[in-house]
Amino acid sequence: MLEIQRIRTNKDEIIEGLQKRHFDASPIIDEILTLDEQWRASKASLESIAAEMNQISKQIGILFKEGKQEEANAAKAKTGELKSSEADLKTKVDELDEKITSLMYQLPNVPNSLVKQGRNEEDNEIIEEHGKEPVYGFTPHPHWELADKYDLIDFELGVKITGAGFPVYKGKGAKLQRALINFFLEEAESAGYTEHQVPHVVNEASGYGTGQLPDKEGQMYYSESDDLYLIPTGEVPLTNIYRNVLLPDENFSIKLTGHTPCFRREAGSYGAHVRGLNRLHQFDKVEIVRIEHPNNSEKALTEMVNHVKGLLEKLGLHYRILRLCGGDTGFAAAMTYDFEVYSAAQKKWLEVSSVSRFDTFQTTRLKLRFKNANKKSQLCHTLNGSALALPRIVACILENYQTEKGIEIPEALHKYTGFTEI
């Protein structure tokens, strides 16, 4: 959520920035500022009434002591009238505050100055590319055919148990998945991230805290009887560990990681581009999250991007990095780098990670602050990234490491799998 003070002082800058998303913020911001003016006026009146009541209360005691009972009773009556006005004003302030907050939730984050204006993925910038497309002496098979041939993943069994988008990993397929999870977690630990095991369901406050609510409410699985949501990403519980926290000083750099399943209702469309592991309702992911001083946000983002690059290079995968345009950047993000791995069998790029900085957008909602050098509270910055999401990594390993005799396992995973080929 954007800060109200920022909207008051930088209205035109915010409107211009949000145009990078092709989002016209003018009507919402104008309404927010109108309501905010009413809220501040009502708040000032409320404070004035409180001060007057406090003054009268002191006078009443003096009047009674001086025997001026009639004047004291008149003052008490005046206090009663002021209390009634105070109650009405409190209700008005609360209603205005609720309306302002509701409108604020509709505003996405303002893109970073490096982010290009654009509408969709076609306008994203390719920042760099690493590796080469695998060369085969045979016609390569897509991962869903390889998974069936070597009995690694059963998609139909998942349909039987739950429905489409919930595959069952078997045998060496399950071990490969587990090996990747352990590899990613150990690499994160080596980079200074502290591992956490967190709940896989969250309350509404957590969803609002990181910006999934109300923006992505329809994409989240919801248990109405418990008023809880299945997590769409480990970012949500990991970041919410620090909701309503005031860090004692400005000497901090908090690095969290965790493995969780992720649940997303988005069904997408039918066709080869969503076959197999390309798009699922449930999948596993290792997430990295950082809470940083605003001055360290840019450096932290670079470090996170380099961390993901290191994972893909150790796995020997052909990848590229894109900086998303305004129209393709997520609602809460100020800037996002997507990582895509090339699938030689499908002849397409598959997104395997997003690394984003949110600046104060999440921490405004989370009320996550630190005490600066002047002992004043200041909002932290948050960042997160997939390191990595497993389905498409598994798909690309199966496809890009296939041979006529089977599937080779990347050397970095040998100590985790216990086998070097399938």
C-alpha cells in the first residue's frame, strides 16, 4: 500500500509513475485526497473537543470547591454535549479512515525508475542470457512423455485423487524433487538465509500484509468455515513473521528462507503450453525473503538476482533474465526480474523464478518499521524471490538432460539424489 503522506506530497509523481502500468490513478487519488482532507478536519475537531473537555473538567472541580454549584452543573451539561459530539466525530473519523483504506488497497505499487512502460510480457526487457540451447542427435521428448516413460510423475493419478493440476511424483521423480529442495535450501543457508518451517495456511491479515488480498483473492484457495487461506507462495508466511514489528535500530539485514507447497486456483487455458508441469494448482517452492534498510534495498536485489543465477548455473541450465515492464509487474512490486529457462523439447522459454523489490509497499500494510539514527520509526523495505520454483525446473532437467538411453542428473544434485541418471 502506498503511504498517505507520499500521496499528499507527490500526487503527480505517483500518477505519472502508475501510467507505466497503464493504470489511471487520477480518480482514485483525487477521491483519497478529498476524503483525507475531511478526515484531517474531523480529526482536528476531535482533538479540539478533547482539549476543551479536559479544560472544562478541571474547571468543574474548581467551581465545586468555590461553591459555585450552578456554574459547575452548567459546565457538566456542556461536557455531556461535547461527549455526544465527540462520539459522532469518532464515528465519522473511523468511517472516513475505512473509506480511505479501501481506496488505497486499489492502488498498485509505483514502478521503479528503471522499469519501462509497457502493457504485457511482449514489452519486457531481456537483460542477459547465459548458456546454450542443448543439441540432440535425436528428436527430444517433452517432460510429460519422459515422466510417463520412466514412471516419474503420474498426472492421471493426481486427477483421480484431486483433479487436474495436482500431479503425483513417484520413485526417482519424487527423489529428484526432494533433491532439488535440499539443494536449494542448503544453497540459501550458505548465502546467509535462515531456514524456517512455516504454516501453509494464513489468516486474512497476513494476506493483506503482503498484498495478496484483496488483489488476488480469487486466485487463492479459501476455507470459509475457518476464514483461512492456503498460501500461494512462501513469501506470505515468511514476511508476516515481522508484521507489527518495530526493529530496535537501523543495523539490520534479515534473510529468511523456507520450503513450502504453494496453492493457486488460476486454471489458465488448455493446450501444450500448460501441459504437464507447465502450470499447476499445487507445487513446491523454496522462497528467499529479505527485510532491509531502504539504503540497502538495491544492493539486496542484486545479491538475490545473483543467488538465483548461481543456482541455475550450478544446474547447468540455459537461462535468461528479464526486467518486467510496468504492465507485467506484479501489483505489489516496484521492480521484478524474471528468470526463464529454455526448454529445448518444447522450444519455448519457461519462467522459473521472479525476484522482486517492494520498497515500502508491503511494510506500510505490515506496520514493519525500524528506529533510525534519530530514534524515529521508519518503514523497512522488503524483497523476495523464488529460489527456486520446482515444477518447471524439474521439467527442464528432464528435457534438457535427456539422452537416447535415459536422463542424466546435473552433477550438483548427485549427493542429494544418490543416483547420477534415470
